[in-house]
Amino acid sequence: MKKFEVAGYDMPCVDLAVNVDVFPKPNGGTGINALSWQGGGKVASGMVASARLGAKCAMLGAVGSDDYGQFCIRDFERHGIDVSGMKMRQEETTSLSIVLSDRETNGRSIVYRRGSAQSLRPEELDNEILENCEWFFISHITGVSMEATKRAKNAGAKVIVDADSYSSELMEHIDLIDAFVGSEFFYDVLFHDKNYEENCKKVCEMGPSIVVFTLGAKGCVGYSKEEGFFELPSFDVVVQDTVGAGDVFHGAYVVGLLRGYSAKEAARLATAVSCIKCTRIGGRAGIPDWDTVQKYLKTGEIDYTEIDERVAFYGRKLQL
């Protein structure tokens, strides 16, 4: 048996999530409804979703030795994620994003400062993790990410990708991917029509056994070699913030597959987890655990007892 169910590679960052009623006009101002310090990064937040749903997880990547980097590492640990594959670059900085969401449009805007910490070098990759994971989770296939993917794949892992923005490198190496989960933005670059069944099948024929495209509030569509085409609606929830919704979907999706769900069943689970997340600001505070999402799928009710404890925790300060 593999030591880890999911391992991921990313350069984590810190998100300062700020929610307002309406974006102020230039030279104007507005009050803040809620403010929250949370971890960020596509794969990083997806891995937190996997861990919160009960999967045994490990992270590979790098951060700076500043307060933001220490927070990233500590937050993984709080969620039970193995961080032995993470490197802390001394005297370097970690990326910071300020995520502004507004209730008027349910939209979000991001301003960011890139950190100086450099990504892992191939010789720094933790082979024990790469050789002992069932699924390897990435958001791109370039440089060290490509090397890590090949090592994990050669050791028997399956690969899931968060294909958020179009990448020609990813399409060139799509044969390495087992579960391709892309955004509607990626879909719109590949295709110029809404023939989802035919187009999902085309991507599936390129190599992946499962292809899913998330469509925001419209739900998702997908195709698998085992069950063919499927289409699922979103769930009706009161949205506070959509940041991280796609990241969380991916992390939940791979857990569904690990638990023996079909491609369609895993998509329903992931949609529910993502929708619950969107009822609280930030990419991580609203992620439910397994029992909470199962109750929601059965009853339509969200138990916020544990979720709102984390909302309060992240809202107090940058927790080191």
C-alpha cells in the first residue's frame, strides 16, 4: 500500500481575502465586511481540500522563510498534510495575494506580489513521496513539475491536473494525465462551440481516462472511458466568495476517485464541496470535512459548526 493517497507540487502563497459590498470607485472608499488570512495556490488549496476530506496527503514545493512562508507550512500541518517535501528558502520571501471580492457581482479581483523564493530544483524533489503516492496533483507540466510528474508516474501513480489557464506544454504532454480537470477558460481556448460531449470525448482520446470541465455556476461536464458523457448542475447556495472554488473542486474530485466513486459521482461530490466553500470568504475557511459534505448531499443542509470555527481562526490574524 502506498504511503500517501495524494501528493501535490506547488509554490504556495498567502491570500489576504477581503470582502466588501461594492468595489469603491477611484478616490473612493468602502467598509470591509470580512477579512481573512488564508493559504493560497491552486494545488496547495486543492490539497487542503483532499486532506479535509480524509485523504493522506503530502506537499512538495518551496516558500520563503518570512512570516508568510512559515504560515503556509504551519497551515498544511494544521490540516494533517505531510510537509517533509517542502523547502523553506532562507532570507527569501513568499508570494502574497490580496483577493478582493464583492457582494454586488459575486466577482473577485486579485493584486499580488511575487515572492523571491525559487521553486524546487530536480535534486531537491523528495523521491520517497513521489514513489509512494497513489495520485500526483499538479497545475502545469514545465520544469521541475514535469520531472516530478514523470517520477511519480514511473512509480505507478496516477496524475490529476488543475488545467485552469491554457498551456501548450500541458497539451503536448497530455498523455501523462489520467484525470484532466479544466476550467471553462481552458475549454474556450480549445473549442469554439458548446458541443460538450463531442469535445470532452476528443480530449479523452488524447490520453486521459477522465476529462472534466468546470463551468462555474453552470456546474460541470465530463467524459470518462468507462461511463461516457455526463453533465451536472451546480448547487444553490448563498455565495460569499468564489476564490479557490476550482482548486477545491480538484482536491475533492481526486478524493472521490480514491473512494471508488465513478467519474460522475466524484464530480457531484466535488461540486458540493466547492459550493459549500463558496459560502465563506477565502479559498480554505469554508472547505467542509467528509461528514459535513455527506450530510449536505443527503439533506441539503450545511452544518457550519466546525467551518465557522475556522472562519474565526483565519479572521483574527496571520496565524503562525
